[in-house]
Amino acid sequence: ATSAFLIFILIGVLISVWVVSGTVPSLIYYGLCFISGKYFLVMGFLICACVSYATGTSWGTAATIGVALMGIGKGVGIPDAVTAGTIISGVYFGDKMSPLASTTILCSSSAGTSPEKHLQSMSFSGFLTFFISACLYFILGLYFSSDTGIPVSDISYINNYLSANFHISIISLLPILTTLVLSIMKVSPFISMTLGIVMGVIVAVAFQGANITGIFDIMSNGYRVADGPGIIKIMLDQGGVQPMMWTFSLSFIGFSLGGVLDKVGYLNAVLSRATARAQGCRKLSLITYVTGWLGCAVTSEVYVAQMLNGRIYKDVYEREGIDNAMLSRYIEESTTVFDMFLPWTTGGAFMATVLGVANLHYLPFSFFCLLTPVVSMVLTIFGIGIIRKRSI
């Protein structure tokens, strides 16, 4: 939890620095030049999924690629809630399916299985849900184009403003490239984000004409457009440590409450009752889902919910002759792709703040996260993809 709260602070600094360094403006500029409204959603979903899968981090992808896509989405006339839902789906696909993700390691270890078996158990349902989600975003994107969104003349005006106030070039993309490359190399998130911030400061001073004093003020309070049209303010007024404090405090309080309930044994006592009548994979999967959702809601932290469910159900799955890889799969599917829907969890508070969209607003458009339990339960009911003991 401490690491999650530190990342809150780093993300606030990183976003503000990347705006003043021209990184976010350059991404928006190039995105408006090459991406149309029709294909924006499916492309955004695929881009976020690929980056998150390669880096293993949903938070880092949302705070980098996601922030830029929110700006591009505004430029091509896509509603913020739809864009945010698309980003959420993409980044959490990577968080769920990537061998580099921390949740992959935690779910497999808490369930008593290997990461390889864990990913194998999720592969069919995960990629099937991914394909269905991509099709839905493609269909939804057909309703959006430059004709129904912001006029082409306004897009040209936005790009003219960005090019007049920022040095738009590949050099401005160095901060985000630095962070992404380091993330792919499995460098610590703290180091990769810190170096991304340092690179952003260098680019801001050397190529954008910013001064150090002004940059430190922006780090604290966020980047604010002094004089510009409303759409530009919406795109670029982002980041800063102070605007993240409300999110930080809400998550801290929620996590503290969940920690107390877990420590005194309240959650374990309540959830353990659910295992008494659990027999067969169908009932076990449903109960695991329910307690996974409950764990996220009560503890406010996905990691605590994952460890708690692994501890409760490990022996039960073994008793029923079901491979523990199935337990790790159900834990992942009930926690990783759920906590961002709740505004008081660390994931939910973070995503709502970074993307600037309320949790309940982006929820209906987060197709991958919504469909994951549905597809998984349907497959389980029909006995598809169930792994028994010693079958792998």
C-alpha cells in the first residue's frame, strides 16, 4: 500500500511535467493528425492493451498513454466517459494477462500455483473477452467521426495552438519513451517514473523554454493554461501533487479501514462461512467472485482482497479436486478488473483522478472489465476451460 500511495504522488508530478515538456501536447497533436473518430476507440483500446501488456502496469499506462488519449478523444469529439472506459479496458487487459504484472505474481502465489499455470488458465477466457471487446469498440466507434464530432476547422485550430505554444517534435516524446522502455525492461516503477520526470524537466528547459522555478510550481499545483480556449484548458490543465491529495486521502482512509477489519479477523470470519457449502467448480467460482468483489469493496485495496481469497479458498479447491490455477484465475477476474469501478478503492480513485471521469460514468463503457466475469462464468457453467488436479 505504501508503494501505491507513493506512485500517486509520482504520477501527479509526472503528468504535470509531461505537459510542460510538450510530451502530452505532442501526443495530442500527432493523434489528431492521424486518428479519426471512427477508429479512435478500437485503436485506443489496442494501444493501451499492448502497452499495458508489455509493461505490466495499468496505472503507468493510464497515466501516460491514457492521458494523451483523453486529449485526443476530446479533439475528435468522443465523449469523455466513452474514451475513459476504452482506456480502462485496455490497460486492465494488460494488468490481468501480462506475465510482468504484479497481480499475476500475487494471484498465483496466494492460490498456490505458478504464474505460468495462472496465465494458462486465463488465456482462453481472457483473449475471447479481448476479441469481443475490440469488436464492440469498433462498432461503437462507427457512430463517431469528424462529421459528428468537432469540426475539422476546430481540430486545425487546436493543432495550430499546440504548435504555436509548444515545440512539437519527436524530442518531446523522449520522456514517455524513457518510461515505457524502462518499464518493459522491468525496471522499478519508481525509477522509471522518476527518470521519466527528470527527462521531462530536461526537455522542458532545453526545448520548451521553461524555467526551473516554474516547473517546481507546476509539479506542486499542476499545469494550468493561462490564456487559451476552453477545449485547450480541458486538454492540458492536468497533473500536480496538490490535486492528487483528495484521491490520496480517500484511498488512505479506505485502505486503513480495510486493514483494521482484516487484522481483527472480521473479514476472514465472514468470508470463511461461504466455503462451508461450496461444492463443485460452478459454485466455487461464483462464491470466489462474490468474495473477491466484497474484498475489494471492504478493504479498498485489490492486493489485500487477492491475498485474502487465496488464503480462504486454497484448501477448498484442493478438496474438490480442482487445480489451484482455477482459483488464481477467479481471484484475478473478480478483483483486478473490478476495483477501478469503486471510487473509494486505490485503483478507482486513481483512475477517476488521472482520467478526469467519475467511476460510474466510465463503468458502462469498460467492456473488457464488464465482460470478463460474464464470459468466464458462462465458460465455467458449460465446463469449458476447467482445469482439474494433475491435468496440467
